[in-house]
Amino acid sequence: MVKPICLFISTLLLFLLNNFCVLAQSPPLSQHPIALQLLKQGTQKMYNYEFATAQYHFEQAEKLLPEHPAVPMLRAVLLYWQNLPLHETNPQLPKVAALLKKSILQAQAMQKKDKKDVEGVFFELVSRSIMMQHYAKVGQSMKALAEAKDMYGLLKQGFDLLDTYNEFYFSTGLYNYYREAYPDEKPFYKPFMWLFHSGDKLLGLKQLEYASRHCTITQTQAYFFLTHIYLSYEKNVHKSIGYAKDLTVLFPKNRYFLNRYIETLLLAKQYETALPLVQQLLKETSHENYTVLITNIQMGILEEKRNKNLVAAKTYYQNALLFAKPFGNTGKHQQAYCYLGLSRIAAQENKPKEAKELRKKAEELAEYQYIFRFE
């Protein structure tokens, strides 16, 4: 139910959150160990939804490195997490865009001094990747492709670092997998794939699994994307559960990761394990309307599948549809969940015409086909 990443290169979104640390061996970050530590600590706090503490760490780092692209980039990502999902009408969106542009300009300034400046290349790459991820998510496909074209040369430079930094197994694995898998899932992008070097899905999975076992900095991101890949592409929900659970142990306050874990449990029909986790979310106080939306869907599934209470399930699904409206394109996948649930209920109520119409709505809105495994 959590909105998946929408374009294969945009999978770099979570990669950026910690991976800048692999560059600590090259100046200027290596020359500022205190700033580097502040950035690392702030990133961990951000993952765990301790946003105020993360903001403090980033502000202190900016005092030490006012011209370094890492700080505005991470501040942009912090706003992203604070306002998850960052839909097209969110008032924070211009602030995020401004911070990313600042990071890109600072990264380009580093490259003007040295074309092979590893940090300059890296931070321009990841800042552009976030911009592309957003364009893809809100349905601006051509803008997303334009960003992809601009940053592809930067991405290729990262391939050459695989033997130098084992953390790059993560980014290389993502590219190898999504380069082949994403256009199969989203045929719109197939005509544009000639622009990009061929990938290898099997090799990509091996590289990601290596990162989840052996990498320190990118381990969290590897867990996240393996959860998504095995759920959405490889159709192996039980493998997905393991990676999703690991994330909730590492970051117990992260509701995004917890919702993802619950989703995998519900798909696997592990309702008794999922129920107390949903109840935990319902008790928490949160400014995130998105969490309320998702818990209504989760409760609808539990009432329908576990308790066989179709009246209660219908109410939850209908409420979730109302919560989804303000999120625009970002809420479409959640609406698909609701329409699919209402379709199943209509079928049980011997209303075949209504069930067919509702299922058609779900098919039109669904981001990925795995939600139809509930049938």
C-alpha cells in the first residue's frame, strides 16, 4: 500500500540517504570528520522519524560545510520524509526543489574545479535522481526522462567505482535489475530504453543481496529495495517479508517501513501477526494523514479476510477512498486497493455488475499487479 518508486533510475532515492559516506576517503568530507559524523547521525535519525534531531545535526553540519552539496541534499530528503508522500500540491514541494537545485549547483561547482571530483559527480547524481523520482511519481514522465538523460553520464561513472567501494554494489545492482524489469512492468518506457546500457536482473539481485549482507552504509537501502522487488516483480512475498521485518527492527519508529511490513504480512495471509502491528499504528499520534489512509485499508483487509465482517470492511474501504483524494496521483495506488476490496465484497453480495465496475477502477489505478493476489 505504500507508494512504490516509480522509475527505475529513481530507485537512487533511498541510496542517497547514507551512501555519501563511502566518499569519506576523498576530500573535502575526509577533511571534516566532525561534519561527516553529524551528517551520518542526522541521516540515521531521519530514518527513524526523529526529524527534529536530524534537522539539528544537518544545521550544525552546514555551519562547518556551507558550500558542500551534501547538506542541502539531505535537508531536501528530510523534508521529503517529513511530508511523505510529497504529492504534487504539497506546499513544501518548492522548498524541496530549491534545496535540490542548490545541491546540484554546488556539486557542479566542485566538478568545474576537477571534472573527476567523485563527490561532485555523486551529489549531482543523487540530487537529480530525487527530482526525477518526483516527476515520475506525479505523472510527469517526459520531465523524468529528461532528468534521466542528463544524469545518465553521471550514473555510468558510478559503475567504475564498484571495485573501489563495495557500497556501490547497491547502486549497480539497482541499475542492473531495474534497467530490465521496469520497462517490462511499464511498457511506456520501452521505446526510450535504447538510451541506457543493458542490465541483468539476475546479476542485479545478487549484487543487492550482497549489499544487504556485506555493506555497512547501503544495507538499509538494500533491504528496502529487496522488499519491493520480491513483492512487486519477483512475486515472492515470503522473501519480501524477511527484508521488510529487518527494516522495522533497525528503525522501529519509521511508520513507512512498518506499513510496508504489514502489507507483506497481509498478502501472505499472516493476519494474526499483522493485527497487533496495525493496532499499534492506530494508537500512535501522527500528523501524517497518509498513515491514517493506509491503516484504514489494512483494517478493511483484516475485517474482510480475517473477521469476515463485510459491513465493517466496506466502511474502512470507503473511508480510505475519502482520505486518498487529497493525495492526487500519489493516492491512486491506495484507491486501487479500496476499489478492489469493494469489488470482492460486491461479488460476495451477488452484485456481479457492480463488482466488475469496481474491479475495472482498481485495474486502472493500480501501480503494480501484486495487489490482485488478494483475490
